[in-house]
Amino acid sequence: MPKSWACMKYIKRHIENLVLETHRTFKCLLLTGARQTGKSTVLQKLFPKLPYVTLDDAFIQEQAQENPATFILLNPPPVTYDEVQHAPQLFSQIKIKVDHEQKYGAFCLSGSQPLNLMKNVSESLAGRVGILELPTLSLREIQKDSFNMPFVPSLDYISKRQNTAKMPKNIWTIIHRGGYPEMQNPAMNWATFFSSYVTTYLERDVRQLTAVQNLNDFRKFMVAVAARTGQMLNYANIADEIGKDEKTIKNWISILNASHIIYILEPYANNALKRAIKTPKVYFRDTGLAAYLTRWLTPETLANGAMAGAFFETFVVNEIVKSYANRGIDYRFSMFYYRGRDKVTGKIHTDYGDIIKSSEKEIDFIIEENGILYPIEIKMNSNVKAEQSSAFQVLDAIPEKKRGTGAIICMCPQPAFLRENLIAIPVWYI
């Protein structure tokens, strides 16, 4: 470990106050998230006096699996159990313990395999556990910005955000390195970190979560999905590329999704939008990991490469999601995209006058809040035009919803009105 990394200061996480509040008001706290997002570090930082037990240790894991009652007797609450999904036998014993003692904050739990973890939690600890998700570092956290409002493209949000928002020196360096805490150390080798990360993920998580006969096949699958970040999820296309059947691909996609490697963005559906496409989109949760898998080896080649637009969109979507996750808000049912065959009429300006034309449209991102739909377009360049938001008007066909302020998130230097109800917003304002 490089000396500079060993001495590196702890990066304050925006979820900290929520973790403390949940610990005070629930008998159990469960912090979930992908490997290496900082779950253990956060819990040890916030609860330094609690005994810390990691079930990533094979010897400790075996003890917990074979005799969970004795294990808890030897490691009694209040206590932190890290990677608790390795010993699902503990959950029923934790339930017995917290029901008997009736104490808040008895167990701090963390886990990076929610597919199994959530099943055991729902069966044993319903009503007793507060569940939070720790994503990778947000741009706000990387820049040590204390602003902690969930993103919404409203005037109120922008007026508050501008007090602390600052342009990063090189956004593509941040996109390329990604948001894992260890990658914020400049001395950490990019390729070495992600190579080790993928190996650990495959051998510890994938091998336990699914009956994969050949981990190299799953690695090829991860590369294929990373190459499609920001695209509609086409199981058949991925299956053809790596030589597997669609059922296998769907199972493997669920593994990536459950272990927080990818994010599935659902399409917006409403009875008024009769011709909406119902296929979801897929995004890698960390742009650094996606860049490693798709072999974009430097920020410069990524910024100028064929996938630059897809990576920029992936980064923006993740930053919006993180702003909600860090406030403990369940974003899964309030964020969508739209693509459909509902015809939207618009004007095309030519030398011979305006031509009225109908075309299929897509809205990159939609946030729904209090019955209001906020449409968002994501563009990598700095010079954006109001016409690029022409698809937003399709939302006006929904009688029970109101269309809120629209936004084009881009690389412009500062927020600017493009027209009434449409704002260009710099990516660092998220």
C-alpha cells in the first residue's frame, strides 16, 4: 500500500447523518452497496467503539454458519457485522436477540450481496431493520461539497446549488477514474485496482450467487454489458455476442443489478402514451469500472472516443441517483426514461421556411415528484439549443400529471434559460 494512501484523509460521506439517525431509531441498521464503496469504513468511522466482526474472514464465517447462536453469544450486541450475507443463518438469531432485549442500535450490518441478503432480511428482520444504500462517491463528495439536496431541475434547487457548485478541473478524469474511494488516491494504479476488483467480484460474489461454470464467460458478459451502458437492454443481442441463451443472460443481468454493478432504468409508461416502448435501459454504476472493462485506458481517449456520449450520460444518471440514495430516498419508482412512437410535432427551420414534421422521440431521463414530471436531456457538449428538448411536450398528453421545469444537462459554464420552463444546467450542478 503506498504511504500516501495509508495517510489519506477520510472522505466525508453525505449519508453519515442518515446512518446515525437510522442507528438511533431502528434495532438494526443495514448498509448495503457494491464492494469497495466504503461501507465498512463508514461504520467504523461513525461507531468506533463498537466491536467489529467481518464475515469475509473464512474462519469467522464458518463459525457463524455452523453455530449462529453461539457466535452471537461470543460477539454480542452492540456490534458491527460486516459482509453479513455470508452467514444467512445469523438473521433468525439476530431477530431473537433484538426482540428479547428491545434495544435500538443493537446491530450494525453491512452487505454487498443484496440478492441473498434482502431475502433473509425480509423474512427475519421486517420492521426491525433500517436499510440504507451506500453508492460510490458522488462528484459532490469528491469535491468536498457539503450540499446534500436531491437533484431536481427547479429554480429553487438551482438557486441553492449555485452557492457551492464549482467546476471540476477535468470532468473526464473523474469519469475515467470513477467513484470508488480508493480510486481518489492519485497513487492508486487504475488498471491494477479494477483488475483486482473484477477478480474479487467474480470469485467471491458471482460464484456464490449463481451457478456459473466458467467465470471467464461471466467476465465476457460484463464486458458486453459495459459496452452497452446507456443503451436499451437487449438480452438477445448480448446472448448472441457471448454465445449464451437469453435465460442465462437474464439471470446474469439480475446478478449485476442485485450486486449494484449496474442500474436498470425503467421506461415511463402511462395510458395516455399508447405507443411507448417498454424496454428498460442499462447503466453501469461506476464509469471507471465500465471504462476498464471496455478498454478506454486514459481520460483523453475516453473523452474523444466513440463511447464518450454514452459515458457522459452514464455519469449524469449515476450522479442524480446518488443524490437521492445519499438522502435515503427510494429512487427506483420515481426515475424513468421515455422512448416511443407517440408522434410529436415540431418545426424544422430551413432556408425555405419552417417545415412541420412528426418523429419518434426520446427523453433521456424523467424525475417524478409530487405528481410533477421533470424531463431531462443529457448532452456532452456546451452549446445546447432549446430544440433539443422537443420530445418533452409528449408529457403534456398525460392529463393527471403536470410537466415541470425541463433541463438539458451539459458542459455549459453556468445555468441559463433556453426558453420558459427550460434550463441548461452544468453537470457539476447535480
